[in-house]
Amino acid sequence: MILYLHGLNSSSLSSKAILTQEYCDALCLACKAPNLPHQPGQAWDLMVSLCVENENVLVIGSSLGGYYATSLVERGYAVGAILINPAVQVAEKLVASVGNVQTNYTTDEKYVMTAQHIAQWRKMYIEQIADPARYLLLTQTGDEVLDYREAVRYFEGATQIIERGGNHGFFAYERFLPMIAKKYLQTRAV
């Protein structure tokens, strides 16, 4: 199964989630793009249950979804991950947001960022990935939210596609859907 994980304050209604689901549906590939709860522990439980219920899960993670994807792969719940402008140091980047109201830009849901969010993200942190061959990094230098160089360093040794320009949403993501489908089919053949 392909498991698409959206970023912070996003949902399965994001453009990348919809494009991924539609592309997989057209090829009759099993794909899920769940709405992840804003509470990291609840999101983790949902992601793990989806991985346990399926075999050979390939995770696609965008931003915070990339952080989650890395943790799933390193803990043995998924066979590999495709990371799109992934977040690397989530807790450290968001600790200054504690106490601030957050708004999901696709659902308009509001919540307050708490110290519990930060603590739960810290528990998921992976100091160093064990096998870079399990990852494909897609990043654009024009990401206005995250410094792409952090992901390039963190995923050193992984296959990396670094594009000049672009943005945090990863401009023209749909170009990579055939590559993603091919990678998924390769994981099923193993």
C-alpha cells in the first residue's frame, strides 16, 4: 500500500494528497491518504494501525508527513519512504509556536499548539537513518518554510532530487507520480 502523509495544518484535501490518490486509483494501486489528527500521538497511532493492517507499505510524506514517514520506516512499520520537502527537526522548529492558535488551511479546524505536541514529536525523532537506500528525497531550494539543506544533510546517501526554485508545496509534484508508482511496484516485487 502507498500511504500518503500530509504536512502540519493540512489534510487529505491537499493538492498532493488528491493527486496521489487519483493517480493510484487510475493504476489500481492501493493507496490511503488519511486525515491525520493534529495531536502527534493520535496521528502516530493512526499511521501505525494503517501500516500494520497492510503489507509492503511505501510512505509518501510531505513536510511534517516526511518526519512521520522517517519514523515509520526506521521503526519497521514501512519498507521505504518518498519524502517531499520533509521536516527534520520538528520539535525544535515548532517549540516557539507553543500557545499559538493553529488553523488547518484545508479544513479550517483550529487548535492550540501545546508542550504536549512538542514532547510527542521529540519521542518520534530519529537521530540518524539506518539505511539511506530506503529513501527518496524530493526537495526544492525555493522552499519558503524549511531549509532544504537540512534534509539534504540528514538524508545523505539516499537518492536525492534537488530542484532549483519551487516552493514548500513542491511545485509540479505530479511529474514524480510515475516514479513513485514504479518505486512502489519495486517494493512489492521484493
